[in-house]
Amino acid sequence: MIAIESFRKFKILDIAVILAFASLWLLLSWIINKIFGPQPSYILTLLVVTFLMSFTVHLVKKAGSATLFYTIGALLTFNINDLGAIGMNKLVIFAISGILFELIFLILKLELKNIQLDIITSTSISAASVPITTGFLLSFNVALNMMVPLINLILLSFLVGLAGAVMSFMIWYNLKNTKMILKFQYMQ
């Protein structure tokens, strides 16, 4: 069943929050890329991205917020080779990942004892789609010939996305009833 209540207009404050989190992605991605090599950089950046995206979805609570976050973040990190692609390829990869998140999120709508499994599941699958899309977008033949390493990278990305979503949920669970968060959510 699709969650109709998620379809609401974005306010300027929502866009500002998404832009702030995407800017944080830019900053952290740049720092991680300067300090670490390619493999740790990929893992840490994906962890940061999934954490920030999941937190953005928790905070904004509107359909399209993940896709908007991914798109703005991909535009801001256009020239940073943090997740294996740059330029338009990166924009396409994250647009697909964001749309996949939104579809799963809107269809699932699972909650178990205040644990939002829809966001956790959607974030994990969205993260797993990054290496698939990257592999097939950059070189279809290489992706087909190196299927086992690609599957390993997909599983790693799924687990990193799961970790980012769970960390985001744990922080959100402790912050969701604070005065600042309640004021943000109810002043719209």
C-alpha cells in the first residue's frame, strides 16, 4: 500500500535542511577522500551518505526527500571521485538510487515497535544499487565479466547502507522528541 500521507509540498525550510545535509556530505566526502585510500574512502563515504540521507528522510518526512538529497549531493560532489564515478555518471547513479529508495519506501511502510523498517530497508537497498548502477553505467562488459567482485561490492554496500540507516535511526530515536525537532516538524 502506498503511503499517501508522504506526498506533501516541500517548504523552503525543507529544502534548506536537505541542502545543509548535502553540503555536509560534500565536506565530509572531501575530508575522507583526502585522508583515506580508495577502498576505505568508498566505505566511509557511503556510510556518511546513507546516514545523512536516512536522517534527512526521518527529519523531513516527505516523499522525494531522499531523491532530492541524492541529486543535490551528487551535484555538489560532482567532481569528487568518492564513490567510483564523477560528473553526469554520478548524477545518474544517485538519481536512480534515490528513485529506488522512494519506491521501496512508499510501498513498504513497515514499522515495528517504533523502528521504521521501511527507511532502513530502503536505505540498504538504495546503497546496494550504487555499485550495480556504477558497474553497468561505466562498463557493461566489465561488470558482466567481473560478476563475483561486483556481487561482493553490492553486499558490502548493502551492509554499509544498513549500518548507516541503523545509526541514523538510533540518533533519530533519541532526538525526535526534542524541542528543536518538534518545532521544525510542526511549524510547517
